[in-house]
Amino acid sequence: MDMTDTLVEARPRKRDAAATRARILAAAMDRFARLGYETASLREIAAEAGVDVALIGRYFGGKEGLFTEALKASIHPNRLRDHDRESYVRAVAENMANGPKDGESDQDGFQFLLRAATSPATAPLLNLAVQERFLGPIRDWLGGEDAEPRARVLAGVIIGFLVERLIRGKALRGREREVFIERASAILT
Amino acid sequence: MDMTDTLVEARPRKRDAAATRARILAAAMDRFARLGYETASLREIAAEAGVDVALIGRYFGGKEGLFTEALKASIHPNRLRDHDRESYVRAVAENMANGPKDGESDQDGFQFLLRAATSPATAPLLNLAVQERFLGPIRDWLGGEDAEPRARVLAGVIIGFLVERLIRGKALRGREREVFIERASAILT
DNA sequence: CGACTAAGTCAACGCACATTGACATAGCTG
DNA sequence: CAGCTATGTCAATGTGCGTTGACTTAGTCG
């Protein structure tokens, strides 16, 4: 059908390991986030990526390996250090007040996280990832005595608001929004 | 081996459909809440109930039917009204500090729902259940001005801790536990 | 050009699962 | 006691899964 490869990309490069890997990873992130670890199948993921199943084994070692990488890719380090305490708290609280729609793409990542939290097979992996990219930074940011349990509390609060926002389905408005932000800020401070 | 049935129960009543059904349902509630719909297997559930697998098919029609009934049985109204503010806050905070395993049945229903949300078919239940079991009761419990957004904040915090506990996988101990409970209580109060 | 390697393909394996139907037996009923 | 039905047992079937190993081909390098 296709005689030349000048269709979409400049040089499709028939055999490109990096591109194939990336497409598998993208498909995995999508399926895992939407379906969870056990329901999403490697065959589906491979099909969505337009790739043979065996390549997943080759590039990621197996389902767990693929999931681990997809998880890492879904949790991007937050920019804690760019904020002082007050501005960060305010930013987080406002973000929480928003609806799922107008949130950035971190929504998908968080959905991924939530699904991962509900599957026993992936819980240990998630624990590790959260430690690395979430709890650790917060703990360091807090510093001082009892940084660890205090970081856990803070992480719990933030996670909770994210879940609540995910479930809520719509943004808060007007007075309700203000009250929410005010209260949430108070808790986070 | 056993000639008489006077081992554990007074009258084991060899054939009792109602009792068998109940034991299957209890085992199902436990396994589904702990492992989620996909991971929990009918064979395990049957084994835990000390029953042949085929009976599940007979009594509940199949895995979906069993899950549906277990879900119904797991949603009971929470007992917010039994507590005054302080004792409830303390109970919730301590519950949060515990590991997923040793948690009491008070919040297990929520775990059940959260895990159920993994399965695309049962996902919409989560929103409804949170409204019913968390937001509504908390809002009424709080009462007064701005009960709605304040309830959202509180619900968010509680949900967050539950998820955090789910992720953490193990109980907090010693000083960390104390600090955690103290901080969580302060936030909830 | 010719060989070597990386990239992709194909088929098969073993496993665990839910489900089903035929069979066995306990306990009640007449 | 005889027979019937609810209750429980057993074995088999089909399906989809993740994984593995041998094979084929594209692209590159000497």
C-alpha cells in the first residue's frame, strides 16, 4: 500500500527501537490508567501500540516491568522547591478546588495512581514510587523533627483532595470555592 | 477420620443451604475487599468458606452475582452519629495509623468500594457511595453555615488517609505512629 | 557486496480461571 | 421404610493470559 514513507513523519524509520518502546509505554499508561493492572492485558496494549506482544517482553521484561516504568512516567516530580510554604499551599489548594476537566494532564497520572493503589499486585510498586517522588521530596521540604510522619500526613491530605476532586467531577464555584480554598489552606499550612 | 461431628460446633448440620450461603458471602466480602474483583478468585473464596466452588455458581449465579451481593452487604451507613466530635476524630485517626490488614470493618466498606472502582463496570458506584456514605453524613454532622464545602474538605482528608494507608501497606509504629495520630487529629478537629 | 546485529514476527506452551453438567447422598415426607 | 428433592461433590471444558524460544528480515558496517 505505502510505497514511500513520507506520510506523516519525515522519516518513519521502519525499525526504530526507541519509537516502538515509546509507543508501547504510551499505550500502557493509557490502558493501565483506564483499566487497572489486572484488567489491562499485554495483548491489548500491544495492539493499541500497533506492535507485537513479544516486544513488550523484550523491552520491558514483562508485565510488571512495563507497569513499573509506566508508573514512573506517570508520576512526575512536583516542583516543591520552586515554592515557599505559603505560595505552595495556596497553589495546591486552588488546584484542588478546580474540576477534573480543567486540571492539567496530571489528572491522568493521578488516575493511574489511584488504580494502582487498588490492586494488590501493584501496591508495593506504588509504595516505592510514592516514596521516591512524593513522600521523599515533601519530607525533605519539611525538614526538621518528625519530618517523616508529618510528610505522611501532608501527603495523605493532598492525595485525599485529589481523589475527592476526581470523584466530584465538577469544579467548585463562587462562595463554596472560596470556603474550600480557605479551609484547605488552613489544613495544609 | 471423624466419626462424630462434635468437634467444633455443637451441631454442624451437615446440609444447611442458608449457612453455606452466608459463609460464602462472608468469605467473598473479605477477599473482594482485600484483593479486588479481578484478583480474588472463586476458588480461594470457596476454600476460605470451606465449600466447593460449584456451590457459588449454584447460589449466586457466578462471580458477578456474588460480587454484587457482597457489595450490597458491605455498604452499611457509618456510625457518625454515635460519636461526639472528639471521640470520632480520635477513632478515625487511629484507624488511619493502622495497617490495611488490621483495620476494623468500619472503613473496610470504603476499601471495597475503592477496589470496586477499578472494574470499569462498577466505577460509577464510587461517586454515589462517597456522596451517600461520606459527604452527606459529614455535612449533616457538621451542620451550620458552609457545611457543604467544609464537608468536602473533611471528606477529602479522610479519603486521603485511607488511600495513603492502602498504599503504605503496613502499620505505623512507636513514635511515628504517635506523631501521625496527633497531627491527623489536629487536622480533623 | 556480504556478513553481522538489532528489530520485529510467529507459534506454542503452561497455567489459572470461571463455568457447567453429570453424579452422589443426606435428610425430610408420606 | 421407600422415594424424592435439596444439598453437596467431582471432573472436565474452554478461554484468555503472560511468557518463551526459534525464526525472519531490515539496516549497518567493514
